[in-house]
Amino acid sequence: MSDDLLPDPQDGTQSEPLSRAIGERYLTYALSTIMHRALPDARDGLKPVHRRILYAMRELRLSPNGAFRKSAKITGDVMGNYHPHGDAAIYDAMARLAQDFAMRYPLVHGQGNFGNIDGDNPAAARYTEARLAATSESLMDGLAEDSVDFRPNYDGTLSEPVVLPAAFPNLLANGASGIAVGMATNVPPHNLHEVVDACLHLIKTPDARDDTLAGIIQGPDFPTGGVIVESRESIAETYRTGRGAFRVRARWAQEDLGRGLWQIVVTEIPYQVQKSKLIERLAELIQTRKIPIFADVRDESAEDIRIVLEPKARTVDPEQLMGALFRASDLEIRFNLNMNVLIDGRVPKVCSLKEVLRAFLDHRREVLVRRANFRLEKIAARLEVLEGYLVAYLNLDRVIEIIRHEDEPKAVMMAEFGLSDVQVEAILNMRLRALRKLEEIELRAERDALLDEREGLQAMLASENVQWARIADQLKEVRNLFGKSSPDGQRRTTIAEAAETPVIDLDSMIEREPLTVILSKMGWIRSMKGHQPLDAELKFKDGDGPGLALHAETTDKLMVFASNGRFYTIPANTLPGGRGMGEPLRLMIDLPNEAEIIAMFPWRDGVKYLVASKAGDGFIVGSGDILAQTRSGKQVLNGDALLCRPVHGDHVAVVGENRKLLVFPLAELPEMSRGKGVRLQRYGKGGGLIADDCMVDAICLTLAGGLSWQMVGGKTRTEPDLSEWLGKRGSTGRMAPRGFPRDNRFT
């Protein structure tokens, strides 16, 4: 015994390393999840829970033409007999099998509320009823003829099928999805007619190429329709490798309203997209004005889908509008294909289209052979009985005499006529009315028919070609039942060539109009049409007042600079209107509560800005380096930010709390995209204060024009000669000139 696995003599337990214990148990759990929960079997396309639901409904005799049964009864039988898990999980799985928007060929026929495409959940199991669909009957055809193996259920009291006979390739017809431990599967539904055609081609040409099969199966056929926009080469490559993605779009059409007006009507949405959430997303695009040419959305759906989209103006290009909506909403999705399935119910493997079809066909051949052998056994047993009957008819008087006079007629007849125990037992149990002459004729006809059937079955088992021909005939029968000739058999999803959607410049869609942007002290922002006077009196909330005001246009991007050193970008056309009090700016950007707004201005290309912190550090940043792409903004200045001023002139003037003014050349400041910057002015201790003095203001100027500032009363004063305050960047400077504002600010 190894040193790391030692028994404890006290209680008989064994110790083992934690890594080994966890590893073994996790592997067991992973295998259980992969094989018994998440991955479908390539042969019948079902997971264990779905297989058990269908088998339990069959045992309840819920045939497609029979009566419905309460879903609670079905769920209870499945849970009690075959699937000892939660009833909610079982009911959800059964409900999905009945949803025509989730299953291309539903396996359960539901009665009641089984959910809808809006995303509403099914009604409780006590309110709904269900029975098997005709497709399920085809999946289980031959189940009583030893066509598949059975295994004991979880408690050993009953038996359940390991796999269903599956008369059609359900894996591809209805698709499957699941997440296991370390692997997942996602198979889209396909058109059954096309899948059967591919199977027939593979029977005829076993070495057929994947590209050929992909040409027969055009692509997925979703129950909700839609349009797949992928190239044929891309689809063929996806089916060849078993991995890839399909771009699925909603189906739409332009509806003419007369007088040049029009609207777009969406009649089909992509697979697995909830209509209610799609409408919410479209409404959000309107509210946030992210697509300026999109005006309104209405859901006029009843039994069918009808989503109405209205443009902003009649001059809008519908293709351009839909292209923008495809990019910004779930009107277009990418459905990922991952054909990871269980081969022979044991080995998980990412299969190509050909491998999946081959696994199904090999299963069908095994089912055919097993059913033929089962039938041969039944024929042999029946022929044995018929031979005994015919012997009895040939010696009818003697048989009657033996039965009437012998104490042990069974042994006498076996010895006298050479009959078997089964034959004699059948003769003794024969009814008197069967002794008529007509019955003998019928028995001989039945014997001849059985002999012919046995000969045909033996010939089929002896020839592989005959077997494949029989399988092809069975597939054609299924195709006639559920293919294009049936009401639901026509292809719903169309395939379109992948046309590259041009990159749409949303800014070009915005009508250029003047705006006046108002930001209150408490951070409420709004926009008013036109260029209003910036000092006009406006209404604010109680306790609030005017903050910043500026003129802009609807096509502008507003830049907000905060005390955390971050720049935030807000499209001007998305600002709330000026009729109310506006909205909090913090709802539009991720601005921390402790951060204050320092500056707000329209973004202009090619402009440079001076940014500085309270500590007196700063640098020059270009407009291209401050644009933010997300709500969280873009970090530019490290430190406690103080100001952001446009760069012009040739010098910089800086003033601190100590009222010392420094003027130095603009060329001494570096241009950076992010950082702390360099020291603009040096400060010492404040007058007896613990804290250091700090920067108060900075401004760019032209040295020849001097320095100007606003006086009390509205007058402007200019200091033309700044030679006294000229110095090098980072020096302390000298006291500000007489009359400089007491708040130490230039403006």
C-alpha cells in the first residue's frame, strides 16, 4: 500500500490527497453531465430527459390521435419512473418540445398555454395538457420489436430504451443545444425534406463529399423563419468542420402608405430572439437617439409577427435604416454551430455533416437488422403452431378421439404425430368453431404468406444492398409524411448571398440644427432648440441653479471633463429636450458621485487643450486623444484635475493660491495623450497653513497682447507689459499685478 493512502485503524477510513479526491469526483461528475444530461445522441438527436418524456408518454398511451393528458400527470410519471430530478426541469423540457417557435418539428402536441415568442413562460403543469405528436410516433416506431437495447431505470423496477429507433434524423431536423463540463453543443434545426434527401444521396454514394451534402442541405431552417446571409463557401466550410456561425436576419418589407410615406414591416425575427426584448431594444434606440433616422416602433403582432418601424422622414433610405438596425439590435444575430454530439451514445465528438448523417444511417441499419431478426423469430414461432394445426386437421378424427379417451392426451399426441410441446398446447387450446373447413384454408394461406415473408427477410439480411434499399424506402415514407408536401414541410428560412453591409456613418444621418446646452449646478443637463442667450433666465429645480451654458449643434459631440481627470463624450442629439428640467448627467455617463464637472465644450478636430491638476502639474493634449468610446470615459490626466483650457497664443499664465503669477513660453509644455504632466508652477507652504498652496487658474495668451482680466463692474483691465512675471516653467513667479481679481481667476 502506498504511503499517501493509509487506513486509519480507529474507524476503518482511508486518507488520500485532496487533489486526487477532488479530481476523481469531478471527472465522474463531468462524465455524467456530458453523457446523461447535456449532449444529444447522434442517433436519435435526443437527450435523456427528452427521450424519457417521450417514452413515458408512450407508456401512458398518449397517441397523436388519442386524448390529451394533464402535464402534471406526465411530469409525475417521468420523474417517478425514469428521471428522478426536479419536476420543473422536466416540465420545462416537455414544454419546449411542444413550442412551434422553438422546435422545427414539435415532438409534443400541447393544449393550453405553453409559452410564446415574447418570452412568457408556460402555464403551470396543472393547467396544460399534452399528447405525442406524429413525429414522436415515427421516432418510436418499432420500439416493441427489439429494435434497440433497453436498460433498467434508476431504481431497477422498470426498463427504458437506451436510444429510440428514430425513423428520421431528428438531431438535424430539430437541432439541440446544451452546456456540459468543458464542452458545449449547439445544432440548429434543418428542413427534414432536405436532410432526408442528403441521407438518400449518402446511401447511394457512401463516399460523398461534405460539399455535396452541404449543397443538398442549403442551411439551417429555423421555425421562426428569417434570412441567412452567408456565402455558400462559408456554409460548406461550417458543415465540413462542424463549427462555425450563421448570420440570421429578420425578414422585412417596405410598405407604401401613399403620398410618398412608407414604413417597414418585420414579419419574421431571428431564431431564439424574444420579441418583447427586441421591441424594448428598438424603443431604447429611439429614446437614446442612437439612430437619428429611426422614429418609432409598434408591435402589431397577433398570431403572426408584425413589427412596424417608422423612419424619421420620407427621404430616408430604407436599406440604410435597416442596416443601422441590424448592427444595433437583435434584428440580426449570429447563430453559432457546434456539432458536438455523442457517437453511439458513448463518445463525444465534434462531427461534420457527413459524420452525423452516417451515424444516423448506421443506426437505422442496425434497427432494420434487429427488427428483421425479431420478426423472423415471430414467424418461426407462428409457423410451428400452424404446422401443428395442419397436422391436427389431417388427423382430425384421431385427435378428437385422443382428447376424449386419453388421460394424458398431450403426451399421446406428441408421441403419435411427432408434435412439439408448443404445437400440442396450441391444438388443445383450439376452439371448436375453428374445426370448420374454411379455417384450414385460411391457415394454409397464412402459412404460405409467412413463408414468403421469411424468405424476403432472409434475403434482405443476406444482402447489404437490399438493406440500404429498404432504409431508403422507409426514409421516403417519412419524407412524404413530413416533407415539402405537408403543410409545415416547406422551407421557412431563406438563404441569401452575404452582401457586405456598408459602414454607416450615423453622424451623417443627424440633421444639423443649432442647440443651446444648459448644465445646472447639480448636474442636470438639457438642450434647447436654437442659439438662445447664454445668460437668459431659466427654471431650475428647487435648490439648483445655472451652471454651464454653451452653443452647439445637433451634430456635435460634447466633451465633459471631470475632476477625476477623465473625458466623457456625449452626442448632442441625444440630450433631453428643454421643455422640462432635463436629466441627470450621471445617468448618461459613468461619472462617480465624488467627481465634479470642470468643463464642457463641443469637440473640434485639430484643437489642443491645456489640462492641469491642483498640484500644478499639466500638459497639452490633442482633441483626438480625448474622445471616449464608452460611458466610463477616457482617463487623460492623472491626479486631482483642476482645469481644461483651449490652447492658443505663445505663452501660458499660471496663478496659485499665494497670488503669485508666472508667465512662461507655451513651447515648454509637452504634448501627451495621458499622464501626470510636468510642473507648471512651484508652490510652498501656505501662510501658516498645514496644507500646501495649490494652483488656482491657468490661461493661454499672446505675450504681445498682454494679460487681460475682468474687473468688478464689468470693466476689463489689461497689463500690457508682462516682463516682470516672465520666467521658466516650474518657478514660483511673482505677486500678481495691482487690481488682479481677489479670487485669483483670469475669467
